Amino acid sequence: MSPEAPPTAPSLARVQAQARTLADRVISGDRAALSEALNQVDDSRVEHKERGLCLLDALAPHSKGLRIGVTGAPGAGKSTLLDALVSALREQDRSVGVLAVDPSSQRTGGALLGDRMRLGSSARDAGVFLRSLAARDQLGGLSAVTGPSLDVLSSAVDCVFVETVGVGQSESQVIDLVDTLVFVAQPAAGDLLQFMKAGILEWPDIFFVNKADLGDIATRSAAELRAGLDLSQQRDPDHLPPVLCGSARDGLGLEALIEAIDQHARHLSHTNLGETRRRVGRLARVQRALTARYGAYGLDRLARSHALEERVVKRASVSVDRVIDELSRVIEKDLRSGDGS
């Protein structure tokens, strides 16, 4: 669907004022405002699109929360670990947001699981905000609304977790959204060669071998991962991902995991790698959205007549979705005119 025409100046001023008011409430941690904001950015109706874009623009300078991805194969215990992590962070008086990306119903398109069936002990905490998102048939396990929802939550809480479906290597696209990626491994789920074939060793910042209560097989899995990391190529050559063992069920290893997350956050800050990752992730989000909307042909036409990366960098003060909307207009104008071929 083509982007709708921009609203008139008086109408736009009113929408922007409303967005700033809601953004102020979100930044203050108002739970009702958070729900309203997440609903706005998830509203796909054309006539309401500008409202969501203005809200994201107002929140863009206020992203403060550490963004943490939690991924791993189904059955590895991601949800149990996340519940335990959230409880431990709340004991440190840190506010937490959780985006749980669930498989989609083929009939309704909605999330099959939802908040009631995960993170049970955390759901009653006023310092925790949970949101289930449907994967909506995306092979990477992330729908288009995951990014905007993460942008909203990171403006309001100290830590935001994104738990993904766990459908395979394509799920690594979550690295474009988060600062730190935690891979939850299950003991005896596959040997080192299988990890390397799947590309699993290349992108996580922290490995957590869950179900350490199983004993020797957990210890062997951790040793295999550590050996494999010495042979593989990491995204960050200055950071060798730690391999931790613990048990989400028994609450073992949580303090070490939280410290590893905090230590990685300090590393990103001290080396400025965090800013680099966010800039690279921002560009990747724009490219992926435009490719999904117009295909490689439309994106190639834009790249030939305009420097895509330069445009994204120049618009760093606004939201990713605003940049996507602006570039969509450029592509559509170019396609209609037939110029740029």
C-alpha cells in the first residue's frame, strides 16, 4: 500500500502536539501510556499512520533502555530463563519491558501464546511491562512492529528483552534491533559441528547453557561452545562471548548472567561500538522494510539515484519508521515517473 499523503499543516501540528504529550507520559513510565503508545505503533490503518510516526519521532531522542535479545531453539528454556531474569532485575529495582514474539495463528494472525502463558510471576509486578507480538509469518520470527514496539519500550524502562520464536538461523535478524544478544543453549541439543553449520557461534554476545542441573552433559556442551568460539569469527573481535552455565528453573547462574549483560553494555559504551551497532541496525531495518515493500528492484533504483546510507545517517534525529516512510515516497515517485532507470 502506498504511503498516504502528508496531513495539512494545522492537522500535522495537532498530531505532533498529541504525540509529544503521549511521549512525555511514556518516558515517565506511565503504564497506561505505554499500552496506548504500543497500540498506536501497531495500528496499520493508513489514516492513523502519521499519528504513530509522530509518536516515534518524539520518543527517538529518549531511548535509554538496554536492548537485550534472548534467542535459542524451542525447548531450550528461554521463557523460564526470562521470567527468572526479570525477577532478579526487579530485585535490583530496575524496570523491565518484555517483547515476546510468538508464533502466529494461521486463522487470525494473532499470537498463539500471549502474556498469560509466560512470565507468570513477573506479570503481576508494576515495574514490568509485557507485550506479546505475533510473528505474522515472518521467517525470521520478527514482525514489522517489533522494531517500533522496542523503540517505545526502551524509552520507558531500564532493560528491554526481546524473546524470539526460535525458528532457525534467519532469526539472527534480531541483532539489528538489540544491543546484546543472549543465546540459550540446551545440553545435548547438537554437537559443536552443528552449532557451527547453523552459524550460531557468529552472532551472540553471551551464551547461556541452561538446565545445568542435568550435570555432565551441560558441562560438556559449555566446553564445546568455548572451544568452538576459539575457532569461529565473532562480530566483535575485541569481545570473546562468555559461555555460562545455569538453571533457570532453580535460579542458578542468574547473577553471573546479569553481570555479563552489564559488562557487555559497558564494553559497548567504552568502545563506542554500541553507537556503531545501532547505526548499522538502523540501516538494516530500513533496507529490510523497503525490500519487503518494493523488492530488490525498487531498492536498487533508490540506491542508484540516492545514497541510501547517507540518507539514513542524515535523518538520525527521527525514528527509523519515519525514514522508511520518507524513502518509500521517493521510491514510489521514481517508479511512477520511470526516471532513474
